[in-house]
Amino acid sequence: MDDDLQEFALTGDIAQDVRQRIGLLRHFDSTGQLPFFQQIDAVDTPFVEVHGRKCVLLGSNSYIGLSTHPDVVAASVEATNEFGAGTTGSRLLNGTYSLHVALELQIAAWLGHEQALVFTTGYQTNVGTIQALLSDDCLAVVDSLAHASIRDGVRLSQAVEARFEHNDAEGLAAVLRSHAGTRYRRVLVLVDSLYSMEGSTAPLEQIIDICKNAGALLMVDEAHGIGVFGSTGGGLTQRNGVAKDVDILMGSLSKAIGGLGGFVAASRDFIDEIRLSARSFVFSTSATPGAMAAASAAVEIIRSDEGSDRRSRLERNSRLMREALAPLDVALLQSDEHSPDWSPIIPIRLFDELRTALSWNQLRDAGVFVTPAIYPAVSIGKPILRVCMTSELSEDDVLSSAELLAKELSWALVDA
Ligand SMILES: Cc1ncc(COP(=O)(O)O)c(C=O)c1O
């Protein structure tokens, strides 16, 4: 590896791994082919400008276009003018503004939980909530594809960790049975609702039954479900009519809600516990006034008829893209029985990481900006292009992008 990597004073296997990754990163970067850390210079939803080229964005998590919605942007600007750019304080001290409290009340009422608590990011929400609720005398049972922030929270909590195969409800029941003889202070099952890379959804009804039978608590990460599913955009738990059966509901303010932050909604007892002991909540500056006001405005839209219309357009585009790609022998994931009948996340399996990087470049040059995912975001040796739909794409955008995807990816696909 390069001599200039000597500056990294690392030792052992970690050093080797980090050096290899940095070496690869610098190689791709020096040839202008690195598909990560791409600089976006302008946003004109659903298009972005990258390297002076206008590209249609197929990688946004702003599923219903709220990150650039005029009312959301205006709310953010107004709050920034009124309260300043930041709070400069933890929620515990001088960082709780009326905007945080109002958003928490709004979220709790919307999702039907007693209380809600807003964090500065969704990542901090998972890490802090799990660390606050669990300790080394507890058991965490985690879906094998649950988000990294869930896994990091479990690690930080020092709880005993057990995993079950992705979406395997029987596997979950078996894990819980195998621990039935051990007395834990708390047993917490942790799943995502809509899996961000796979586009699959958790079999919530089965998981809820299993948790109830085993006396386990259930925490569902709705980062990608909120705003996308449900009659008022309350997520997959709302769509499936099981919101009341989930003990702890986590959401992000940074995907469909379009801004930045995260929240947890639960009973008053759980929220008090989290509020007092989540380290990522207590020891970090609270979310900016602009972020809080933007999220409040976005939630209002999500719950309104306009939100429903946007969700309908998202569904139309998602179905259209999947239909357009289906005859082209593209290896779409999401074939398991728990996949929803539609999902905005349409992952395409590619052959290897090199071909993923190269085909990503071809697509960008052709005017399509899509998200590549390699290990550790997905399993090792199973890279994907994560095609993601939004309500703001026209039918024409969807169909012409599908054509380009089929044309530019044909040499890099694995068999369907
Ligand atoms: C399933 C899931 N949970 C949590 C997070 C973290 O949320 P945020 O991006 O708001 O920090 C993400 C973000 O990628 C996610 O995909």
C-alpha cells in the first residue's frame, strides 16, 4: 500500500483493513470514479447537479419530496430567523425549545403513543434509546439485517445479544425459546419495518404474537416506513393496524420527513427512562430550531390530503419502475414473502464491487444518480445499486431512467 498511508498510526488487522480501504478509496478518487462522497452542487428536485451534469436522482430518501417543499423550507427559515442557527445546548440544559416540545406532542398524537422524544439524528435515537433501556442483565434479540445504529446501541448497552435470520419469525421464536431458562431484567426484540437496502418489510403481526407469548418487548425502527405507508403516513405499523402493539417506535426525521433528526415514541414510563439516561440525548447538542420547525411542517403535510396524494404518486412510481425493470432480467431483490406489494426501495444485485463502481460511473455519465451499496452496508460480496423512488419523479423520468438502468447495467448484473 502507498507510503503516504504510513501517517495512519494503526496496528494489526484493523490497520490492514483500514489501509486497504483507504488505498482503494484513493485509487478510485484519483481516477474520478469513486461512487461515494460525490459532491452535489445544486438541487432542483428530482434532479441534482453533479460534476456539472444534471442527473435525475434515484437515491433520495425524501420519498414524498418534502426536503424541498416550499412550506417546509419556509418553516425552517422562519424558525432560524426567530430562534437562531443552533441551540448550543443539550436538551437537559439550555437546549429544550418550545419547538422541540411542540414536535414531540405532535408526533405522539399522530402515532398514538403516550409520549415522544426527539433526538438530533436518527442514529443517535437508536443508539441512545437502546443503551438507556438495556444493560448487561438484559437480552437483545436482533434481526440479522437490522440497521447499524440498532446494532451499535445493543453493543453500547452491553446487553446479551442474539440474532435471528432476516425476517424469520420462526427463527425469532426459537431464539427466544432457547433463552427462556435465563432470567433477564428485560428482553427486547429489535427490527426495522422497511429494510433500507433490501426493500423487504418485517412480518410484524407474527413478530408481535411471538413477543407477546415470550413476554418480550418490541422496538420497531420505522425510519423508512414513516411518511411512506399508512393512511396518515404513520408507517408500516399504521398500515398493518399494529401501531398499538409496538412498545417502542423509532423514526427518523431525515427520510420522508425531509430534514434532520430522529424520534422515539412510547409510554410515558419508557420515555422518562430514555430522557434521563440516553447518553446520545443528554450529552449532545439538541436539534436546531430550523430542523424542528421543518419537521413539524412536514408532519402536517404527511397527515394531510396532500400527503396522501404524494404517497399515491410514490406508489405509482414505485410500481412503474418495478414493472419497467421486470422484463429486463434485472436481479431485483425483495423476493421474500414478506415484501410489500410495493416499496420505494428497488435494489438491483450486481456482480461484484468493481463492476458496481464502474457501472455507477456509466449511469452518472448518462444522467442517472443512484446509490451503490457495498459491504458493510450489505452482505459481503453482494453489492447492490439501491434504486429509490420518490413522488416527485414524473412517469417519464421513471421510464427513461429504467431504460438507462437496463442499458448501462446489462454487463454487470447477476442472473435474476
Ligand atoms: C433503518 C434506519 N434506522 C436508522 C437510521 C438513522 O437515521 P438518521 O439518518 O436519521 O440518522 C437509518 C439511516 O440510514 C436507517 O436506515
